[in-house]
Amino acid sequence: MDPFHGVRVAGDALDKCRRRVQLAIHGHCGHKDDPLYAARRTLHTGADLLTDKQQDRLTALFAAEEHVEVEATWGIYQRMIAAYRHPDRTKGREPMRNLIGSVSAGVPAALSEVITLGRTLKKRAVDVLAYFDRPGTSNGPTEAISGRLEHLCGSALGFGNLTTYIAGSLLETGGFRPLLHPGLGRAALCPGSFTTMWARWSSQFGGIWLIVLPHRIYFRASAFEEQGHQGAGLADGRARAGVHGDRGR
């Protein structure tokens, strides 16, 4: 688990605790003049980045007895940030391990959000601590691929069948470039690339021919036609998977 998701889990626990205490004290959701609501962004700021004004706001906030649960949860949140920001990852592992141990057992029942957080961290302890054991790891590539697929789903307005989805994924990620520009050669293909996956899929199911037109691509899956598997997006052996979400004719 990378720092982004680890800190977000702790931040969600802090927000839930703040809202619960806000509702218990005032009987309504946060208004702009309520101290807890006014400090919602300041609570998510790292302790080493607080300005004098923000520190004064938190001091006044935690001076109230009814805000003690928020203060306790805020302390857990800050401990997690400090562990991730340690300049030496090997030394930051120990504070994180101690944090997981402290919130996994012996937490007062009033801190329900911390109990849930401790259960999650204990379950994912190996993943959380792996960040400190393997320097240079990042969840960025996975998030990048996920973002492209989400954009593809949003622009395609649904997929009629697997063939349409594969072709749309290739079109979105530039996987058709070697087919459209043969001069680039096949040496640039990676074993795990979309294009290589498409080549394997194509050879397995009988091949595909393409007609590229502005803003859309026509393709035919011969094996699907022979076997009678024309889906909603395959009519007369052809499907149209456009970047604007065109459906089959």
C-alpha cells in the first residue's frame, strides 16, 4: 500500500470522527461558524507544515473537552504522516509498525473510527510495511492505466462485446500504431503491451482486419463471424468502435 492510500484511510477516519462529534454536539452538519467545520482542512495538514495561525486554531479547538476524540484521532493521523515522511525509510518502518500495533488493540470503544482503522491496518500490515522495505516502489503506473480505462469507458458509452472493448482499449492507448505505421518496426513492442496481447488474441481467434477512418475504426473478427458470435456491436461482421462512443450499425 503506497503512502497516498495509507494516509487516505487515516484521513477518512479523521473526517468520520469529526462529523460524528459535530453532529453529537450541535445536532446538525457543519456550518461555516462551527469550530470543527472551520478546521476541517487544517486537521489534514501535516504538523510540520502548520502556520502559526493554523496552530492557534488547533490549540483552541483541542482546548474544548468535547473535542478530545477528534484530537486523539488527529494524533493517529499525524503519526502516520510522520512515518511516511521520515527521510530514512528503514527507520520510518519502526514508527509505522508501532502505530499499527497501538491501534490494533486496547483502543477505547468511544473511538470507533480508530478501531476500524486499526482493523484495516492490521489486515493490510504486510502491504503497508512493504513500502518501507522496497524503496522506489510506486502505485503510479497502475493508477495511470486505471485512469486511461476510466476515460475510455466514459467516452465509449458502453461496449457491445469483448471485441469492441479490446479494440477500444487499443485505440485509446495507441496500440494500433505499429499496424498503422509499419515503418516503426516491431522491435519496439513489449511482451506485455496491448499490441502484443492483441496479436496473440488475433492469432488465436482467426485474425482481424482494420479500416481506419477519421474519428472511428472499423474492424472485423473473422472467427467470430464464422462461429455466429455477432454481438450487439458486430453487425454483418463489422463493428464500429469510435472515440466518441459510436455503436455498431
